[in-house]
Amino acid sequence: MNDLFNLLHNAVEAQSNGKKISQKEMAQRLGISMRSYQDWRLGNAKPQAAKAVLEMLGMLEDDEIIRVVRKINKLGKKS
């Protein structure tokens, strides 16, 4: 699971034209403590919900994954 968080972190950085994003900044973006985010990246903690979400996304076709993720992003911006 920690490989996944590292992969996603790097992908978000790449999306930002390669601008480095600190763990503190990413934790703030996610609305979690920096300690939690560090633990996820190091593999010291494995959030069960994240694993379930990823497994469910893996059950979908590519176009449906994109649709669902975009909808999730819109919901997150409303809160």
C-alpha cells in the first residue's frame, strides 16, 4: 500500500509540472495529519478504507474509473 501512496504522490507532483510537494502540504490537501500521511507513505499504517476503495476502482472499466474519480473530486470541492 505504501508503494501506491508514493506512486500517487509522485503523480500529483508530475501533474504540477514537477513542482515538489511536501508531505505536510499533501497532508493538508487531504485534510489529514502529516503524521498519518507519513505513516501511510512509509507503510507503518494502512488505511483500510483506501484499500477497499482501490479494490472497488479495480473492478471498473477505465472510462468508469475516470467518471467516478471526477465525481469524487467534485464532491470534495463542495465540502
